[in-house]
Amino acid sequence: MPAIDIGRVCIKTMGRERGKRCVIVDIVDRSFVLVTGPKSVTGVKRRRANVGHIELLDEMVKIPRRASDDEVAEALRDIKSQK
């Protein structure tokens, strides 16, 4: 199972954003992380998410801790262009 890291791409499994991809931008504590889509890219707003409500993927983006939505969107574009 992938580790919970800053920049890890994941899928929300609960809530109104269920099934949408997001990126971990900060680790709040053992049970919660801060995620963002960002909303303009995947529809996921920046919010705190329960670790049990996300499915971690093997993909990673290179972003700093607490990266802005613009930085995350740029990192996701870079990954798409590399594929």
C-alpha cells in the first residue's frame, strides 16, 4: 500500500466528491489530510479529508507542503505531458 505523503494522488471514496481524484497537500494528523483537486481541474475543493475516506494511488506529484491550487494544477499538467 502506498504511503501517505505530500503530493500523493488519491481518489475520494466518500462524500459528494466520491470517485474524484485529488492530491494530498498537507498532513494534519494521523486521521486527517488536507487535499485539493484543485476544483478547476477535478472538481475537488481544498478541504480536510479523513484518511479512511481516500484511496491512495501509486502516482505522485512534486509539490511543496501547503502548495497553492495553481502549483498543484501545474504539477498535474506536467505529469500529463510526460505520459
